[in-house]
Amino acid sequence: MSDNSPLIDDLVATCRAALPQIDALYAAARDGVRAVLVADGKISPALLEQNQFSAHGFGWLATYVECLRQMVEWADRLSDEGRLGEFEMLILQAGFGEYLAQMAGGIPMSQGEVLRPADMGISAEAVQAFQAGPVARLIAGGNTAPVRQRIADLIGENPGAITQGDTGLDETHAMIREQFHRFAEEQVAPYAHEWHLKDELIPIEVITQMGELGVFGLTIPEQLGGLGMGKMAMCVVSEELSRGYIGVGSLGTRSEIAAELIMGGGTDAQKEHYLPKIASAEILPTAVFTEPNTGSDLASLRTRAIRDGDVYKVTGNKTWI
């Protein structure tokens, strides 16, 4: 480890010690949001409509909390395997420092939407308790300019690397990443800008190759035509395809969403009919939400499909498919 490294002493232990404080802030937010959303023991659609910002923000906070928890577990796994080095600890430190600071002061959900603790009903006393001990130490010394500079220096030492730092992937998932990185570099990235400029569809030849590689059936059970792998494989493949062109990466996630809905709520007949065809790319699921006047606000969609005999008659407009 470099003598110039700006790492906090006992970093992993400090991050782990911050988790109870993080959980306490999350619990305060959960109670605060519940107070404005629940009526007669259940979530009220009308109250949810009135308090969209708080509810949306709580989703962001919950994501931050889980990200931090998973980062500690990632660091623990690497440490147990002797793979936790300076670069990985800098990533852990910067991530904790930045996310904790945002949780205390404001999470930027968009350029015009900054979520403050009070927006979720968190009291000033709860925020003050959060900004103490390990959390205070990580906010003060976590995502500092020297930390960011050292991360940039280490990235500069490995400019051609697929990823920076140890991802913690096992050998199988690392091989999957390399395979799809190579595919994206050779079959997607050189052509994606031209597809965009010409407003062209992704060529069917590319989609066929993706189907042959198993992109559309990663998490579908083997007995139904898929590869029977987990969410980690799906995330790795989506990242690498999106690195080449996010439109290509999105194709796989659409199939993943459709397959999960069918596996979770479909009949046996529906599973046997649709899942093998999704896995082979014979069927390409799409997300058809956005409309000209309502965006993707699902509660306000106007397009309707009405059954007429053996067909559905669709009326309305969609911005894209």
C-alpha cells in the first residue's frame, strides 16, 4: 500500500460499525413515510398520490442503505480471500463517505429534486444522532479530494482494464464478463453510433447472436430453455452489453423482466409456451409504457386493448416501444 494513500485507519471495521446508525436512519424514514401513506392499516392510493416525493425518496434511501450493506459484504469477502487491496478500500471509503453525506444532507434524485431527511419525516434529533461516531468519521474523511485523486491515479495505471478494482466476481462470472465485453467491443460498439444517427433498429443479426449466447434466457430454468443462472450473471451481461450500447443492453433486461413476471405469476401452460421462446429470442418482449401526454406515469395511461373475438383492438398512442 502506498505511503501517500489517504485511507482511514480500520476502514472496513468503521464501515461495519456505521451500519446500525444507517439502519436507525432508515427506520426513522420508514416510520415517517408510513405515517403519511397508511390509512386503515394499508397504503392509501390517494395518500400515495399526494406524497409521491416522500415515497419516491424513500425508495432512493432504501437503495442507498442496501448498497452500503452490500459494499461491506463485498469488502469482507475480498478480505477473507486476500484480495482486498488499496484500490478496493478507496472505492469502499469514497462510496461510504459520499452516500452517508447525501443521506444526512440531501440525496440528489434529479437536478431539481433533492431529498432532505425532513421530506421523509426524519426528525432533526435523528439526523443529529446519525451524524456521530463512525458515520461522522466517514463523512469527514471518506470522499475527499485526495481519495478521488488516488483513485484517478490508480485508474490511470490500468487504462485498458475492463473494470477498475476487484469486482469480487468468481471465475465463472469473470469469464462471462470477458465474453460479453468482447462481443460488445466487436459487434456493438463500432456500429452503435451509426444506428443511432440513422434511427435504425438494432440489426436482427446482432439479436440472433445474442440469442445464441443465451442473453435472453440467463435466469430462465434450463428445463424451460434457459441457462438457469442467477441475477449476478444477468447484471454482468447487461453491464457489458450496455457498455457497447445501452439499447443492446436493454434488450436483455426486457426479456428478464417478462420472464420473471411469467415465472412468478404465470400458469404452467404459459410458462411452457412463452419461456422457451423468450429464451431463444423467438419472442422479444418490449416495454410499452410511454405516451405523448403522460410520459411513463402508469396511472395515467390512456391506450386501451379491448378484446374483440380472437383479437385485441388497440386504441391510443405510444411514443416508442
